[in-house]
Amino acid sequence: MTKFTNKIEYLAFRAEWKARYKELSQEIRETRAAIRAEQDGDRRSVLQGEKAYLRKQASRMMTSLDEAKVEANRQWLAEHSTKAAA
């Protein structure tokens, strides 16, 4: 679960998430290219395992982003509903 309590922290989380995801995505692309170029079957298997692990990490990152969006929306609604009630 992501930890942020205001918009500034949420935006910082998003910026950090985006940079990390960009790096991970590039690593997946490089691993995919290495698999295509590799002739040794054993090495290819290792690279395919690495790619599967990296893709699982990317999937987890997408899930955490979705959770963060839901939490940010919940916080926004809570803040605006209290302002409207006041």
C-alpha cells in the first residue's frame, strides 16, 4: 500500500513510480532483445526466466499504481465532501 497523505506526496509518488517503471520497461525490452540474439539454449532459458520475473514486477507496479489512484481519489473526495459540508 502506498503512503501519501496529500496531493504533493501523491504527485511525488507518481513521479518516482513513473521513473522506476520506465527503467523496468527498458530492462524488459533489453532482455527480450537478448533472448532473440542468444544462440545458447541454456542461456536463453535463463533470460526467459529473468524476463518473466521482470514482467511480474511490472504487473505489481501497475497494481500499486491502480491502488494509489483509488486512494488519491478517496482522499480527494473526503477533503471535498468536508469542505462542502462546512
